[in-house]
Amino acid sequence: MISTKLLAGQPLLHVVGDELGSAGFQAVEPSLEDVFFSTIQGKAAQATLVHA
């Protein structure tokens, strides 16, 4: 998980992963914020970014 925030009272999670899995995640284009947090956390910035 690279970031979390509330959007209209609902949690918005950004995670880095190679697969979407079955937890209701969907792929999104990475933002500059996603790249920044994944980089400082030692994650590969080229991996697929997904959110719930």
C-alpha cells in the first residue's frame, strides 16, 4: 500500500501490484503522488497501480 485517504467518507487506497486480485481493485494511471510514494517506500514505480 502506498497511500490512503478518505474521499466522500470512503477510504481510497493506492497499492502497487502485478495483479488486480479479487478484492474489487481496478487499475488506474499512476499520478506523480503515486510515483513519489512508491519510490520513497522502495517499490518499483513501473508496477501496475490499483485502487479500491
